[in-house]
Amino acid sequence: MKTITFAKECFDKLQKAAYLYIHVKDLKGQDCIGYAEVSVLKERSVQNEIVLLERGYWQKGKEKISFTNRVQFVLKDSSLFVSHLRYEKHSPKFLVELFSKDTNLLSTKEPHLCNKDCYVAKMSVKDDSLFLGWKILGPSKDQEICLRYTSKKI
């Protein structure tokens, strides 16, 4: 009998995602919240790879900004590789590898550097939700972002 890794459990939750709730704590600016509907795309029939299409809005004070985002998740062994498909959907920009650090936690293997900002991430599951947390530090950013993927509205 094959043991299911926590990375596989997270991958399975992502495949069922339909909604995304976002909270950004910004120590250099204004906090914001967001919401998106999520579609799981299978543009290429590659096993253990999914792309989430996120369409929603950010709310920053009274300002409401719509967005569209594509994020690729690739399951390899006991790790999840996260890439961004922001500008060209067939040219993923690798962000981080999340590996099993504890029994129920995936963490960044190596930080992602973007200009002088450093991105680290962690992923966990609670009940019907998958949480992807980002910590971004650098000269232009000091943020904590919590992404909550769910299969149903809350």
C-alpha cells in the first residue's frame, strides 16, 4: 500500500478549489482583502500538474481592483513546485519549491528573490481549506499574505 504524502494531500485539495479568500497584512502600506473564483485548468495533459485560474478583486480601503491570475502547481515526489503564469501562460516563472518540513506543513526549500525582495511560503490544510501563506521582505515590501483555497463559499 502506497503512502500518500502531505504534498499529494495539498495537491488534491488544490484540484478541488473553487474559491480563494485573500488577506494581505502590509506593514509598509495599507492592508487589503480579496476574493476570487477559481477554475482548475488542464491545458496540457501533464500528470501531477494543475493550473489555477483566479479571477476576482482586491479591496484596499474604498478602492476595488479586479485581477486575473494563473498559478501552476506541480507535484514531484513529496514536494510541490509553485510557478506564476502572469504574462505568458506557457512560460511559467518558478517561485518556490514547497517540501514537507513537518507532518502537516509544506515550507519553502529556498527563498524566491525578486529584485531585492525575498519571498518565503508555507502551506497547510485545515478542514476543507488549504492555506498558502507568503512572507515578503525587502526594501519595497514587508507583507504577509494569506491565501485560503476552498471548494465552497464561506
